[in-house]
Amino acid sequence: MFVIKAEAELRNINCRAEAHGDEMVRAVDLKLIAVDADAAHLDSAINGFLGMYFDKDGNPLGGESFPLRVRHKLDAATVTINQGRTKVTFKDAVIKGIQLTPKTGKRTDATFVVQVSDYADGIMDKITHWQREIVKVHVEERQLQIPDLDQEAA
């Protein structure tokens, strides 16, 4: 299962309208940059992630970090974002544009976009103040595996 639990910068908020059949609903894209997430959470989601990209001491293979692009999006994720005492949870979010950068100690930085449609009233009032701020983020998908990685620069 794909899990990211880390501090992250809420880099960008993009509010938009989205068609659901004949009806237009509000939607939002949230770009997050998580820093120093535990890569062990990704090993079961991305078969052999630790073995492919880290040596036995937990250092990135090749000695240099390089971004890895996850080719598929996650269609059913729960995303919780906290700042201070305020918490916002999105169910059935789509996670796309995932890039992972292995770091020493079996850690990884992760950049990704959370897409949410038809969110509850008042949510945007809370999160618009968090743009460019550090928040705590917990992403958990409800699918079995992410199939492939591409080794591409961002």
C-alpha cells in the first residue's frame, strides 16, 4: 500500500471547475512536496523499491539522488493535511505526478499532486492560508500496487 506520512510544503493550490456528467462541480489540485519520508512505507507498493534504489546501509545506489517518476496515478486515496490544530481530510482523492527522490537512511523526498472534486464547504477557507507553508500530510491509497517507475529528471 502506498503511504506517505511526512512534513510537506503546500506548494500550490489550483481551484477549478470539473464536469461530472452534465453538472459542473468545484475541484482543487494541491501540489505537495514532502521531505524526508520513510521509504519503507513505499516498498510494498512499489515492488522492491528499497532493494532497487538503496544499498544495504540505506544509502541511495550510485551515491546521488535522482527523481523517480511513478507512471500511474492513484485513484482512491485518503489524504489528511494538518497545520497546528486544524485538520482537513479528503477521501477518494486522486494522487498523480508522483516523483520520489531517494535519500540517505532509506528516506525519500516526494512531490505529488492531490486532486479532489466536490469538496465540502469551508475547506478552501482553511487551506488557502497554508499555501507555501509547512504542513503535516498523510496519504494512504486503497489499491494494491503501483506498477512501474521511470528514471526521469523532473
